[in-house]
Amino acid sequence: MMPDRTITERSARYRRKLVAHRNWRRVEVFVPADRAGELREFARRLRIGSPAGESERINDRLKLLYHRLVARRIRHEPRLIERAKAIIASAPFARTDRAYVEEWRHLLDRPVATIADALTSRSSQSRRLRLSSPFPFVDELRIEDPLLRRRLWSVAKRPSARKTS
């Protein structure tokens, strides 16, 4: 099987897998903007309570581990924040009216310590922001080393004594 080249292809494969697994369905609903976070959190709890939820927990842990590395790097190299701002200003981020784009713009204008804290927080808002992070698109922050990737996955898959979800 060929590896997926883009995040869109990986997402599509993941959705197909969920639809085949236990008859899952994608549901799109319109809700007031100020209540969208509540609905996302409810949907996340539904997914985590299912057998497929373990993979979501692993993905959440992996994103947290990656963003801990990013937080450490931006504390030493604040110029990487400017690179993330450039990513947010470019397509496809710039062409969307999604709320997370504005949240990232607002966050990236804050002091480095505040950004680093937000990246590594276990709050639901930080967890949600890590899903749309511009940092994986910053060349200097890409993880190309297969050994490091494997190590991160291994740590993310370990059962945690602390609840991460």
C-alpha cells in the first residue's frame, strides 16, 4: 500500500476506516458559534468512549509530545513563531473563515512563554488548537528522522498513569 502523500488523503482514509468500523457516520450540524466548542467536546467524548477511541487518545498524546518539542524550540528560537505566522497567512489557512485561524493569529501575537504554555497545556482548547497547528508546516520543526518518529509513537502508545483526554 502506497503511503498517503497529503493530510487530506490520510484524513479521508481515516474517515473510511471509521465508517467501516461499527457503522460510524459523519454528521455535520450547524450550531451557534459560541457553542461550537461544547459540541466538539461532546463528540470527542463519544469517540473516546468507543473502541476506536484508543487511536484518538494516542493521536492526542502524540500531538502533545510533538508540541512539547516545539515549545522547547520556540523558547530558544523565537523566530520560529514568525515562520508559523507566515504559514497562517498563506494558503490554505488564509483562505478559510474557520475560527481556529483567528485563534492561532491571536495566540501567535502573544509572548513566547504564553505560546509555549498554550502548546503544552492539557486543556480542551489547547487540545483543539493542536489539531490545526501551523507548526508541523514550519520546515525547521518537521520531524523527518524515522527513529524519532518511531520513538514518539512508542511513547504515545504507552498506557498513561495520567488521564490525557
